[in-house]
Amino acid sequence: MSARLATGSDANEVVRLVSALLVELGGKALEPTRAATVYGELIARPELGFVALAESDGPACAVCTVSFVHALRSAGRYAIVQEMYVTPELRSSGVGREVLALALAHARVSGCPFVELGTPQQGARQIAFYRRSGFVSIGERLRCAL
């Protein structure tokens, strides 16, 4: 297994993995052309964030997308994990821990004092995974559709 920062040529793999995440959570897969355009913007503008990707003897098997945001409470930039997904057959293999560790390290060297994320409503397994990586609960994440 190896984790690395994704490049422009990884668009199809990243879109495939994030689509699988969304479908698993009960949503719809991404529209590939639109998602690839957004991915291209993210890769071309590193001030927006980055994507960590893991491979294990074949196609990519894990992804972690991270956005940078600015806030007064962080005295500037901090990071948010937007999407994190490991293919079902490789869960509990260490690949998720590896891709997340790379994402946290890259956020740190990018000047972020902390990283935040949200988990699914019924995410006990995910919460336990993130806690093992040093995350602590800071409250519930809410959304308002516009």
C-alpha cells in the first residue's frame, strides 16, 4: 500500500471513489464531467486544498479530499476533510489510516493548526476510526440547503 498526493491524472480514480462513498451513504454518484472539472480546479489551485490517494496492487483504493478554509478562531487557515473513503474489501487493512495520516501531515505542513470533519449519522465505526487518529468530538455538524 502506498499513499500519495493526487495529481491531475488521478481525476477518474478520485471521482470513482468519491462517487462510491456517496452511493454507500444513500446518495447519487457524481456527474463525472462536472466532478472532474471541480477536481481540476482543486489540483490547479493548491490554496483551495488537496487530495490524498492510496493504491494497493492496482487501482486506487482510498481517497481523502481536504479543503482549506479561513476563520478567526484558527487565526487563518485550517482544514476540513470533505470526503474520506476506503473500498469495502480493504477496510481495517491500514490503508485508511495511511491515507488519513498523509492528509493530516500535509495539512500540518500547509500551516493548519487543526483539521475538522463530519461523519455519517450512524457513523460509530467511522468515529472510532477518527478517534484512533487523534480526533475529538467538538459537537454536531449541521447543514442548511440553499
